[in-house]
Amino acid sequence: MTGFAGLQALRGLEQVRSSRVLVLAATTLDIDMLPALYDQLRAIGKNERLDVLLFSRGGVVNGARRIALLLREFTQHLGVIVPHYCESSATLLAMAADEIIAGDLAIFSPIDPHLHGDAGGDTSSISAQDIRLFGKMCASWFGADPDAAREQALALMCQNIFPPTLAAFYRTTLEMEQIGEELLRRQLPRLDTDARRAIVRRLMQDYHSHNYALTGQELGGLGLRVERHAQAEALAWDIARALHTSFGRGAAESEEDEWDDMLLATRDSLHLRRRRPGGLHGRWRAIKPAAQLEAHPAP
């Protein structure tokens, strides 16, 4: 980000939160980022309080799970600060925190799994909800008998989606429920398992779009520990504004340009993963110490 404009705000966050702060920004959360994250956390060391400013539109579910578990290994109290994007698998990751600080523009989302790839000639993604509600749609819209609608829905699904693929999708849904409850157990240990599973299912099933933009208040209404902290939110927004202008695919000048798709920053160092069009693997680079961070040019 331009001159790491968020560095001063990051230091301010540490002061007002009495914690160490890690900025984790990712176009897509994935399991390949774990070695770089591990190195960054080892450099910080174990701290009583660790806050992660999370900025991501989502990613791989198992990647989000392992990131969350790794973060928990380095602190007794994990906070997640959300100034803007924290969608899909990023919402799942935030569920593992002891508390979530959500600003006015924080955006969370449902966590329903999606099937990607060619399904019946359609290369777009299909949500678990699209499949689960197909029979209900037949009954509601076309007046079909509910039992007959379910049977017809199953036959149609098997004609258009390879049955083992459909079974694998069902397993993915079960996996999401399991991972969601596992991570939420870190935040809400006093709730019984059924109550935690109920929260996870609401995040998976209660919304009509995977892109439904949940507010922090709405997430708190589901039972999660969502807090407000005016000073922290203002400082976090300063960091988010810097990320908006210099991080991610949209910051590239053209389709041929490289871009940074992942960023890990502390008060002492900045690590960026650089992508190039058509490149299979990103390349990490480290910039330190702090004096160099402040002079870092925009990508």
C-alpha cells in the first residue's frame, strides 16, 4: 500500500487496544499462505492479546479453518477487527475470535457452500441452498405436491449433476457445519453444541443470497460476540482506505500488470504476495524495518 499509509494507524490500534496487531488482507484466503503467516506470527511471538485486522472477500473453507487455528496458537485472546470486507470464508474465520470489532461499513456474509465448475453445462457456481430449496420451489411456484416435488427434484438433479458430485457437495455441506461449530466453540464455549450448530445453520440457510451483506449488528443478533470500539474502528478504517487504493486485482493498471493478492503487516514488517497474470504461484517478498515500510511505493 502507498508508503504503507496504514502503519501509523496500526500503531495507534495497538495503543488503544493494548494488543499486538496483525493486518491480514487477502483476495482469497488459501492454505498456501500458512507458511508466511506462521513466520510472521513467530516473529511477533506469543502475546496475551492479538488483534487481526481482517480484509477479505472469502476463500477456501479449509484454508480459513487452518488460519484461524494457527492464530489461536499464538494468543490467549484473539480479536478480529473488521473495517469493511469480511465475507464468506472470512466470516467463518472471524467466528473463531474471542470478539469481533465491526465498524459501520463492516460486511459479513452467509457461509453456504458452493459447487464450482461445469454442472449441466453451466459453468457458474451453485449454492447448497439452490439445491436444497429446489423441491420447495416446485411446490411453491408451481403447486406441485411437496412429496412429488422432492422426488422430481432428486431425479432432475441426478440428470444434471453427476450423482457422486452431488454426494460430494452434501459432504461439503456437512463439513461446513462441522468447521463452523468447531470455530464458534472458541468464541462461545459456554453454549452447548446444538446452540452453536443452530447459529451455523442460520448463517448457511437463512439468507437468499451468498452475497447478502450482513452488518455487524446483524451478526451480533445471531449470537456472536460483536462489539463496537469507536477509536479502533476509526483507525481500522484508515488502514482499509489504504488497502482499497493499493491492494488487490483492482489496483493493477491493466490486465497485464502484476498485483498483490495477499498482505501481512505488523508494526515491524510488511509481507506481500505478488501475482502475475497466468502465474500459478504467488511470490512473497518482505519489506522491513519500519523505516522501509513507510517508504514502500504503491504496487
